[in-house]
Amino acid sequence: MVKKLNQQGQEAAPFELLIAVIIMGFVIFIGLQAMDQLNKEKCYNEINAKLEEMKTALETVVTERSPQQIGFNLSTCFNPRDERIKIKDYSQPALCAEWCGATRNLCTLMEYYYSGESGFSYRKCLDISPDTLFPFNTGDGCPDRGDKEELVDFRDEIVQGQYLMVNKTNVTSTFPTICAYRKLT
């Protein structure tokens, strides 16, 4: 009788081992999925923080007229060729209310788009005049700063890099003029 019990235990051992390996495989799979999701959330938060930093710098340049230097480099999680950032005006009160939290007929948003595998976007309401100018020619009120910096039109695209933003609004102008210089590498 002892022999019979011992044989049944040995026969069940491979089956129990198979079940244990399957369960362990599921645990590892779920753990890897959770780590991947956690990593994506970290990337999203980094991008959101950098956009908030750029938003604050832009609003400070416009309202306080003090120059701002900012290193605008987003997360390294995504391919920069699939990322687009620009400033755009909207004349849709519903959209403005949704993103700016107040009823406005016209608003200015900084938009981030990722067109890669898991495409997503962010929008930040800018508390600046929709008529804010971002000249990209040195003859439009922004002085030439040599061949180490270039003027960037933020309404076209904000490329990642080191920026110096200067308010060059004339006393006779009714709209802010922001010179956004990107350092060339």
C-alpha cells in the first residue's frame, strides 16, 4: 500500500509542476504589463511637466516682459520625429471653455501630438493674447543674434531644444511680440 501511494505522488508531480509553471508565466506576463503601463504613465507625466514649464515661461515673457531661458526637451520615451508641438488659436467657445475653464470666444492653446504607435495628444491653455506675434524674420522686430541662434515661429512648430524668449513689444504695438530664439548645436 505504501508503494501505491508513493507512485500516485510521483505521477501527480509533473502535472503539479506544469500548473505551477503556467501560473508563474501568467504572473510574469501580468507583472511585465504593469511595468510597461507604469513606464508609459511616467513618460506621459514627463511630457505634461515639460509642456507646463513651457506654458509658464511663455506666459511670463508675455505678461511680465522678462526674458526666459528654457531647456525644452521632452521625454526620451518617444521618437522626436513623431512629436509635434505648436501654438494655435481657436474661435470655438465650447473648446475654449473645455481647455481654459472659462467661457471665451477666442483662446490660444499649446498642442502636443504624438503620431507614433500609441498616438495621443495634450493641450494646454495659454493665458496670452491670441494676437501674440512670434516673428521668424529678424526684420520683424527681433534683432539678429548671430549664427548660433535662430528665430522660431511657435505657431508653426516648437522644436525641442534650448530657447531664449524675449518680449520685444513696441510701446505703440497693441499685440505682444515674442522673439523665440533656439540655440543651434
